[in-house]
Amino acid sequence: MIMRASFLVCILSLLLGTAASAAGLTQVGDQELVHMLNHSEVVAEQKALPIAVRIFRVRDHGECDGKPETCPKEIFYIAVSTFDEAPDEKVYVLPRSYGWDFIGWKTIPKEEGASHHVVFEVREKIVSSKPEKSWWSEQRYEIGVNPWDGYMSAVRRKP
């Protein structure tokens, strides 16, 4: 009986201690940030001087339901930073799409400056003009970013 009472006192003190320490946590109220942090994945990362780039994919909840337009979409976030003590930083976002894929790095600048961009290629999954044959088609883009500006250009397909 004494052993059982001691065990209950130990359990209660552990539970009360856990509740007390958990009560000090602050929850994030921004649901978009909560979704992003819970569902993001690093797709590509470039840490060479002078500019660092990280590309994150964040997918919507859900699944396809019989036709391509019902499929969940996703966003690519592109975080860019210099390596200074007080780095210049920026985050770009690509439009919501049925799918983004990182293809590869094309250019890594050797110096930093507004005219020097980290350049890479991505592929966007788009609804096919003939969904009875295939739901998806693709469009490729060249993306150039630095902490001062960015661009996105469609890559023409070779005939």
C-alpha cells in the first residue's frame, strides 16, 4: 500500500512538472506559417560564396479526386542570402502550381552584386491540353535570384 502511494505521488509530481513546463510554451497563431513549417521540404541548397540559396517546397493538403484540377497544389519558396555579418536577405515565391521540380543549377556567381544572379532551372507540372491521353504536361523556367532582385523566364522547348 505504501509502495502504491509512493508510486502515485511520483506519477502526479511528474505529470504536474510536465504540465508546468508545457504551460510556458507559446503557440504560433499564424496558420499559414504553421502549415509551411509542418509541410515544407528543402528541395535544393547552394551554400557557395558569395550567395546562399535554399529552395523549399510546401504542398497543400489533399489528394487527386478523379480529374487533374482536383489535385493539391504546391509552392516553391526561394530563400536568398549573402554571408555578411548583417546579410542581405530575401525570399521569393513561385506561383501555386500542381507541381514544381528543381532541375539543376546553371550559374553560381563568383562575386556578389545586384547584377550577379544564382541561376537554376525548374519544371512546372501543368494540366495537359489533352487530359484523356495524359493529365500532365510541363513547362520549364530559368530562375535567377540574388538578395536584390529576381526573375523567371520560360525556357523554350527545342523542336
